[in-house]
Amino acid sequence: MKIEFDPIGVIHTPFTEREGMPIQPAGAVGVKGTVELFEDFHPGLKDLDGFSHIILLYHFHRSHSFNLHLVPFMDSELRGLFATRAPKRPNAIGLSVVQLDRIKDGVLHIQNVDILDGTPLLDIKPYVPEFDAQVEVRTGWLEKAREIVSRRKSDDRFK
């Protein structure tokens, strides 16, 4: 079975290179960007402006391979790929929750963006705390690394 996706837009950010950019939205507080939605999809933006945060699903367009074991940005130990948020994945799909500031002429103005400039957008979903925020969670090996995410930047390990 083959699955294909067509982008619905392009994400624009200040990050033109992977090295040195934030690795999660928590490390990108205040970083502004835009999402340019292709014109055919503009009608789908109706009512989205009532949400303060949105979920962006996108294609890691500069990731072309993967390893099932890797050393993630937030650790120095070898981990299983699916226990990380590393960008090199079997299906190079990324997810970020960003703040939506406004929408004008099919362009979404966002903040707290940790995405590479020119990234193809696959989908947009509203962030709804009652659906998306979980109260009792375990965060595995990341439990001891939670405080450093806002300071950690990407490097060249996933070229």
C-alpha cells in the first residue's frame, strides 16, 4: 500500500539551517513565523481564528533516512527512534503546537515556531486542551531532561 500526501501550504520561519534552531516549541518562545496556505484551502480557515493555538502537521522535507536507534538532542544515550521526537523517521512527519496570532488573506501568523523555513504543511488542527492535554502522564527517559528543552538547540546529528 502506498500513501501519498500533497502539501496544503508552506511554513515560513527565520530558520534556514537545521543546526542551531530550537528543537521544540518550548525552546522557541517568541519566535515568529507564517503559514502560507495555498489558495484552494483558504475556505477551510473559517472559524480557526477563534483558537489561540493550533497543531501543525508537516513533512520533514530535508530528512531522507532514519535509524531505529539514535542519540536524541536531549540525551547522550542511544534510544529507540519511537521514544524520541527526532526528525529522521520512516515517515518524515512532524508535529508542532504553535500560538496563532492572526489570520490575514490566507496567511497564518504564528509564534513559538520550531520549524525549518520552507517546510511543506500537511494539515492544521485546532489545539483543544480538553482533547489534547493529558493530566497524568509519564515521559520516560525525558523526565530528567525536561528543564533543558528551552535551552537545547539542534546540531548536525540528523543531517
